[in-house]
Amino acid sequence: MNKFSIQCGLLLCTLNTLPVYAEMNRVYHPYVEQYERELEYGFTLRDFNNEKELLNRAGIGYAWNDKIFTEVYLLTESITHEGKQIRGYEAEIKWQLTEQGEYWADWGLLLEAGTAREISSHEISLGILWEKELTNRWVATANASAEYEYGSDIVDEFETALRAQLRYRYSVTIEPAIEFYLDDQDWAAGPALMGTVKLSGRKQMRWELGLLFGLDEGTPENTVRGGFEFEF
């Protein structure tokens, strides 16, 4: 079975379960690199009322051409001292709408769908991806999405989310940034660091680490998020 068949199979299996938790948990860029393959791991450590919660997500992705990128995820949840359990599955399709630098800003779309494993709770989301090079060093990125949650164990409802990032290109390996996360669950902002480590050929490792502070009483006081992407 070749890589195309494997990726199609994983994506179809996920979508056939009517894939929760499709809200954007990081800031997405609107770009797709043709035939790129990706292995990804991301985590979010939340501290809410002195109770820590660790959320993990592992994914595999593939760019079918210079416009379409697909990825499927396994989501796990770990409460302190309680070990890990499977939380759900997620699939996403990213579509690069414009060529980089073609217009005053770069645009893309992100379609996400997810499902929980233990309960009947599903979500589908459509997001707009926007990025603008302000100067040779400063880059602004924003994601805006509309989400619909449904299932027999939850109240069906529409939600909206906004993610934004202002990044400074200090070097390829280190780029400091300020991030904002605004949705129906969390209002948070804070600093982040990210970068790219070039390996042999097309291989490279992207990393990011951020510290978010809650802006209202309903958001955890501190949230640490991070991720690694191995691209080849």
C-alpha cells in the first residue's frame, strides 16, 4: 500500500465517524508546499483552579499538490496523576487560495472535523487564514473560524474563534511572537517562540513554544503550549 492509499484511508476513516474539538489550538499559516509530508506532535498544559490538564495531539499530513494539504490527528488527554486516555480524532484540509506575495495579503481556508470517543459529540469548523508581511522583519497572521457542535450528549450550537499572531523574524531558528486566542472557551494572550531547523535535503524540523495568560475568569491563569513538526 503506497503513501497515497494510507493517507486516503486514514482521512476517510476519520470523516466517516463524522469527526470534536476542531477549534484551532494554534495559529495556522495559509501556505502549502507541494508533496510535503509531515509528522506532528503538539501539547497544551493548562492550569485552572490549581488543577493541571495536559492535552496531546499527534498527526500525520500530506500535501497533494501546491494548494491542498490534509492531516489526521489522534487526540489524547491526561489529567495529573491519572494517566492518558484517547480523547478523540480530528481531520483537517488546508487550501492555499493565493500565491505568496501575489496580493496585498496571503489567504487560505481550513476545514476541520472532529469526534469524541467516549461521548456523542462532534464538531465541524471552517476557518479563514490570513497572513501579511508588514516589513522585512514583522509578519502578522490571523485565523477566524465558525464552528458547529452537535451530538446527543451536548447542546447543538454555533461558535466562533479568532487566533492572531505578530511575529518578528530574528533568524530562521528563532522567531519571537505575541499571540492572542479568543473563542467561546478561552480569552488568552502571551509571548511565544518558534523557529525552523534545517536538516538534509527537504527535511526540516519546525518548533514552537508559547505561554498564554488568561484574560478573564473563565480562562486558565496560565497555559503552556508547544509543538514539533518534522517535514520531509
